[in-house]
Amino acid sequence: MSPLNDSDVRAAAAPPETAQASGANDILLGLLFAAIGAAALFIGRDYVFGSSLRMGPGFLPRIVAGGLVLLGIVLMIRGMFARGWAPPAMVWRPIVLISLAVIVFSATIDRLGLFVASLLTVSIGACAGQEVRWKELPFVALGLAAFCTILFGYLLKISMPVWPR
């Protein structure tokens, strides 16, 4: 056995290095926040604002949306002054498969019913992960589809077909 030297002790005690966020991350997040806030302001433009003593239905949504726009602007400014302008790497598989799962759900809910649409959605969405556990996937998909069917179809009685027509 060899005794530990000083560099081995320092290497063992050092915390793992974390990836530093680039300015591009802040800019993109700021753009997302500002876009969501601006969309909310646009959607609620016809709501009555009111006053602080007599608030209208548009009071809180406009305050929150305006705060989101301001937060987005602050993040974009912070990102412009940050070091490192490397854009984040895009991982396309989860984006495509989750989007596909939502599209499949909306396309099949009317014809195939809630149970089958939920089953397909969970199955497609599960494939978006890094590790797909194929042995567990059927049980999870069946369990979640049954849960959604019982909750939304029978307990809450949401007006949608539960079973295929």
C-alpha cells in the first residue's frame, strides 16, 4: 500500500465541478418569460383592470403578467453581461416525443376514448426519457390510464368519451 500524498487528499476532498450557466441560458429564459407575460397581457387586454380598492377581473392577471415581463427583461440584461455566450445544447428526442404525445392525445381522445388516449400518451411520453424501462412501461401506462379514466371519466364526470366508440 502506498500512503496518500497531498494531491490525492485534495482531489478526494474537492467538490465535483458543476457546469457554469452561460449568458445564453439567461437570455433564452428571459425571452421565454417575457413572451409568456406579453401573451398573457395580450389575452387579458379586454379585462377590466379596476383600482386597488375595487379590483376588476384583470387586476391580478395584469400585475402577474407585467411582473413576468419585467423578470424576463432583467434576465435578458443579466445574460447580456454574463460571461460565456455558448447556446445550450438542444436535446431533440424529449421535445419531439413529448410534443408527439400531446398531439396523439388530442387526435385520439374523441375516437378512441380517454383510456386508450391516455395509454398511448403515457407510452409515447415514457420513451422521451434517457432510460426506458420496457418491463415496467406497460404496468405504468395501464395504471395511469386507469387512474385518469376513473378520476376524470367517472368521479369528475368530465364530458369526454371514456371508451372507444
